[in-house]
Amino acid sequence: MDEWTTKDELRFQNWYKQVSTILKIDSNPNPDLHQYDYRRYYLDNAKGNEKESIINFIKLIANKPDAHGFPDAYKLPGHPTFSNESVYQDSTKGIIGGSWQDDSTFVPSKFNLSKYNEDFYKNFKYRESK
């Protein structure tokens, strides 16, 4: 990640506060709570373009009320649907995510199953659009 300044953090916090309100998610962006790297998402996708990013989230929620709006690329390895699309996948360390079928059904990898047991995924009712 590029150098992160105090100004970047303040702009990120303001952006995240608005996004978390729109998406009705926890207002604390700490990755330990979400298993998602919102700062890296912001840096790669929203920094310098905050207003347009927020408008896009509003449009997304208007069309898909259950959508979270964030791509798999920034899911951390502890996320239940950590996938092979994540920038945190690292095959040299055995950190290999699951995969999506038909953009809505998650197929866990051995790595996912080491974090969440098979019964979790058998009873997994949570579906999301990639």
C-alpha cells in the first residue's frame, strides 16, 4: 500500500462513515471486525473520487438492497467467502480462497474449510453477488 498520511486517514474516515451509513454496516472500519480491508479498497478505488464512489454505493443499494457493494479483491483470509479473487490469496503459503459459481454460490477451498467447518458451508444460507 502507498504511504498513508494523516490527511489520507481523515479523508478515509469521512468516506467510510458515509459508506457505512448507506450500507448499514458497522461504523468502525477495523478489518478485525469485518475481515475486509476497507482502507486498501479506498486507496485503490475511491481516494480522490469520494463523492462519485458514494453515489455509486447509493445506486447499488437502490437496485440491490442486500448488496454490500465491495468486491472480493479486498476480503481478508478470515472472511467466510474469502475467494481466489482476493489480493491476499498466496498459494506459496497455502492461502487459497474458494470460488464462486454462477456469481452467487460459494464453493469453499481447503483453506476456507480449515477456518469454517464443512457443516458451516452445508448450512450456509448467505449468498452474495460478486
